[in-house]
Amino acid sequence: MPSLYVITEPCVGVKDESCVEVCPVDCIHSEPIDRINYIDPEVCIGCHACLLACPVGAIFTEEELPAASGAFLEINALWYQDRPAARARLDEVVPPT
């Protein structure tokens, strides 16, 4: 099974699309109101393309996720189940400016 990838705080407010452009399986998504992109854990094949393309170093494998960024694992998974709840949780972790 491939590693689970997570987009973290450096993406918030930046939402660069470089990762989306290189993803061979189209597993990175967001909506215009989102402040961050999200990786679909059910579709991601763990190819590292997004990790290498991210200009702000926001993407980590679950194994390499810094402890301080642990909430982003929850937020990423939640977005694919309940987008409003994921946005609310992101706002708690990184308040809008």
C-alpha cells in the first residue's frame, strides 16, 4: 500500500497548483472557497510527484509528518467526508487572517 500523503500549513493561503498539475491520477482537489488543497487517500498512488513539485514544502508522507502538523492528517481525510467540517477544523488550526 502506498504512503498516505498530507498537505500541511505552508499551503494554507498559498494553494499553489503545481502539485495538481503533476499528479498522474488527479487525486488533489479543492474548491474555490478552500484555503488549502487536499489529497484523496483512496486515489493517491504514492508516486511522490506532488511532494517534489510543491514549491512551499507543504506535502509530507504520513510517516514523515512533523508532530506539529498532525492535525492536517485529520483535516485532509475529513475533507473527503464532510467539507464544511474540514474547513471549520482548518480554521481552528490556522485561523483566517
